[in-house]
Amino acid sequence: MELIKNLPEMDEGDDARRMDAYKRVAASRAKGRPTGMDFIENLIIDFMEFHGDRRYGDDPALVAGVGKLKNMPVTVIAMEKGHSTKEKVKRNFGSMHPEGYRKALRQMKLAEKFGRPVICIVDTSGAYCGIQAEERGQGQAIAENLMEMMTLRTPIITLFIGEGGSGGALGMAVADQVWMLENSFYSVISPEGCASILWKDASKMKEAAESLRLTARDLKELGVAEKVIREPEMEKDFKKVYYLLEDLLYDAFQKSKKLPVEELLEQRYEKFRKIGRQQADGR
Amino acid sequence: MLKKGLFRKPKNQLEDYGKTSVREMREQHPEVPDDMFLSCPACKGTMLAEDVNQNCGVCPKCGHHFKIKVRERMEILLDPDSFAELDAEMTSRNLIEFPGYDKKLQSARNVSGEKEGVVCGTAAIGGFPCAVFFMNGDFMMGSMGTVVGEKIARIFEYAAERQLPVIGWTVSGGARMQEGILSLMQMAKTSGAVKRHSDRGLLYVTVLTDPTTGGVTASFAMEGDVILAEPGALIGFAGPRVIEQTIRQKLPEGFQRAEFLLEKGFVDAIVKRQDQREYLRSLLALHSKEVLV
């Protein structure tokens, strides 16, 4: 949390809390930042982890299961990067294979069956790029999640806690609401990747980060995220974030549970349908 | 000691071989029209362009599928005069003020002669009415921005309302990074529209052509009820170069080609371009409501 601690603007008013996009990216990747399982531990009571996609295997980059949010049974699906080097390697640094997306979908279907709301926690540099990932249909696995999540008949909230790498993040982010921690980001491509493709110079990642509009605040302005959650200065103060989230999630699910499912799905569809629509009508 | 003249410029054309551009060589032989002959990148054979064109842009010797222009593909596949274009005038703007994007859009319009990266409309194939979309590889590598996403979503909504099947030809480098997160959201938007169309019991067929990658593979390209591919087409989520850089090893021969996906179970069938029309006609006939009664 070194980086976050050193930000001078952090304690001032909202506008003053703006900072360089790339600093946010660095903060989202900073060592010691809470990972998916930290959120599960602090938000969920009696969490039970369920493994496997029933198709190929169990992806350690994804932790899924059930537990209680206060007194409400919920399904939680979290990408996990790990803290120690050993753990990181085991978790493949939070980059999922297709079986991870299929495990997520399996748990979502169970949530739908038993009427549990779904919390998705996203923290990944992207879906894994590798031979096996392609062989087992990375693209197809993500595509299926996008389709199925759009009509999943139970509330879904996706929380971005760190990196939100492109399609790999979106594969768990077709939700009723997208909430982002202040130092998380969400982008179509990493700033480094963008700089090296467009300007053949990976060191231009700072310009790329600014141009891509990838910070939590940008995403709220662009209508992609509904909430930006303020982060505390010190890592030990992260408890405050957990308490806040517990209340916010609980209230949001209570509210959406009162909505008829058809209306919930209509709103979810519209959330994504409207992005880019205005422009089309203005022809 | 270096000899004088070791680095001299070549004096005659033979020494200079390989440095003269094809265009210059053609200019030296004005009696051969520029586009009369084609060289096949797969079998290296030289053939009359006319023969390739009459064979749907497929090499008559080895069957290699040349990349073809979007309107040429439409002519090959759709019943004559059956196509009615929808949302033809929709054009992209630089929504997040990404540096250099306006210029890129302008040059893409000039190069491709099209307004955006996909052509949508209604048509008939073998007499069966359907909604169609054809992605355009000449327009910023067929990348998906908000307009491509919007046009795809609209064609599915249009087809759902009118109970039409959708047939789409994909070619894409993925989401268009110059539109940032807004392009990524088109993956969700199009997938939602596909799902609604599907939930009405309507048929959706994709034909994956070379190359189909990234965000398009991870959304509507892989969401067809029936997924077809052209022979040899590169199909994947991550591009081969990105994978090689990530895993630091060479990829096996044929990796991510249509035949590989067929073997792995992600494509229903590989259909040559010359056969696609007849294949789709049969497929449409089989799914048509009249036949079922």
C-alpha cells in the first residue's frame, strides 16, 4: 500500500482526489493490496468454497462458493491473485482459464436456482493468454458468460477491487451494477499493451492510461460504473471499506429483490444497451 | 582494411533484385495490367485474377481462401438484388477524444469505401429471408467500436421483432481500443441482443472468416447456434503473437486455425466459401417454420 499511502491528495475533497491515471493503475497492482479472498473473509460469514466447472477442471485463479452477507445467503465468485509468490503462481496471478469462467457460470446458475444474489469480485490483468486456454475455448467461455449473465434471473453486483483487464474482467461483469474501488481500473487493453500497439513504445503507458479513460471516476462518468468506493489511506483501515461494502451490498440486494425479475433483467439489458446508442440515434 | 566499393550501390537491375518494388516492376512492363495475375500466398502459384474471382476468391489450385472485400462477399452469398441495407449511414465519432482516432477513422473510410466496420441488412439466401451482417476487415481490421456494436445489436433486435434468422460473417481484430471501455461494453451489448433473439427460438449462424479474434470471438462470433468457419481461418481469443510473447515459445503448426477449432470442438463445420450459399440454404430450410408444420 506504499503507493496509496504516499498520495498527497487522498484526504482532500473529491475533486482534489483526482490523480494521474497511471498512478491509479500502479496502485491497483500494488503489493499488499487486498485480494479477492480478503474481501470474502471480511464480507461473508460462513463461506463455503465450491470447486470445479464439471467440464474440465478447477481453476485456482477463481474462488467461488456460498455464504451469508449479514443474514442473507449469497453466492460469491472472486478472482484471486494471491499474496505470496508461491500463492501467486498457484493462482496464475489471477488470470483465469476457460474452466474458471465455466466454474463462475455454474455457480451463477445455482444462485439463480436457489434465488441467491451474486457478488462477483474482479481483479485480473486479463483472461490467460496461452495454448491450453485457447484449446479449451477462452473466447467461447467468456462469450457464454456474457450471454447467460444478461438473463440470469437473480441480482448480480460486480465489484472491481484492483485490475479490470478487458474481456477477462467483463466475463464476470455483466451485472445490474458495477462498483469500483477508487484505485481499481477497468480497460479494454492494458496501458502498456495499448502503448506498444499504437505507438510501438511500451514506455508511453502513462499517455495511454490517460487516453483510455480507465479510472474508476472515468468509468462512472462514462456510465459504465454505478459507484466509486473511497479507499482509506492505510491498508489496516481497509476494514472501513469492508463495513461500508457490507451495508451497501446488503441494501442494494434488498432493493433489487423487491423488483420483479423481468424488470431487473430489462434494467440490466438497458444498462449495456444504452452504451453507444445515443450516438447512433443522432445520425 | 575494408576494400573500397564493398558498400557500393548496385549497378544493374539484377544486383538490385528484390529491392525494386512490385509496383516499379509493373511500371516497367506497362503491357501487363496491374490486376491481371494473382499470386497465391499458400501454394505460391500464379494464376489469372479472373479465375480466382470466378471461384469466389478461392485459389483454384490449392483452395486457399483469399481475403475479399465485404461487398464481393455479399455478392457471392446473397440472392441477387435481395439485399436491403440497414443503418448504412451510422458513423463513429471520437467519443473519448482518443489521440489520432479521428484521422484513423477518416483513412479507414477512404481505404474501405465504407462508413464503418460492419454492413447489416436483410436479404434472401436460396429464397429464404434472413437478417445478415458482414464484418469488414478493411475498416480498422474489423475492430468493434460503439457503431459496430450498435449495428450488430440493432440487427438482432430487428430480426427478433420480425422472426428472422440471423446469419453473420465475422472478421475482426477485436475490440477497438481507441474507444476505450465503450468498445469493451459492446461485447456485453451484442451478447445481450443475441440472447434475446435466441430466447425467441430463432436461428443464429456465424461464419468465422480469417481472422476472427479478441472481443468479437469472446462475444457474438462464438454465440451462434451453428458456428461455421472458412478453411484455414485464424480464430482465437488472444492473437498468436500475444500468446508467443506471453509463453515465450513458438506455437505449433496450425494452432488457432479453423481445422484446430473443429478438432477441439468449438466449430460445427468448415465450409468452403464456394459451398456456403448452398450449405446455408439447406440450414435455413431445415429451420424454417414452414418445413416444421
